[in-house]
Amino acid sequence: MKKMSWIKEQPYEYNWWESLCVKLLRCGSIPKHVAFIMDGNRRYAKRLGVDKIKGHSQGFDKLAQTLQWCHDLGITEVTVYAFR
């Protein structure tokens, strides 16, 4: 299996809310493929009064976290749509 740099070696430490959500999701069937549309990083940066690059960087960090959740849930395919 190819190693993915955004997947951490140690298990992700879920907070209580995330843990509850994961438990609820596991009660039903988990899809094998999900898609995400990366939209709003510039608006997020503007709202916080930071540079666009900071908004995009934080968006990437959240995407990496989301990919970790997908991995932990057993979702094997992810499509990501991003805009510049």
C-alpha cells in the first residue's frame, strides 16, 4: 500500500464530539467513495482579516484531517474538487 504523507502514523485523537459522530456514522453503512468541494477558503481568510494563502493553508489542514477521518472510517476513495 502506498504511504500517504497526510495520514499520521499514530491514531487520531478524537474529541468527545468527533468520537460521538464517528460512533453514530458506524451505526449505518459507510460509503466507499465520498467527494468534497473545497470552497470558501478566501471568504474565510477575508472574514478573519488574514492573507488568502493563510486561508488556503488552513483549508488544506482541514482537508488532511478530513482524509484521516475517511481513512479511519474505511472510506477507500475520495474525490476532492478545488478552485483557485
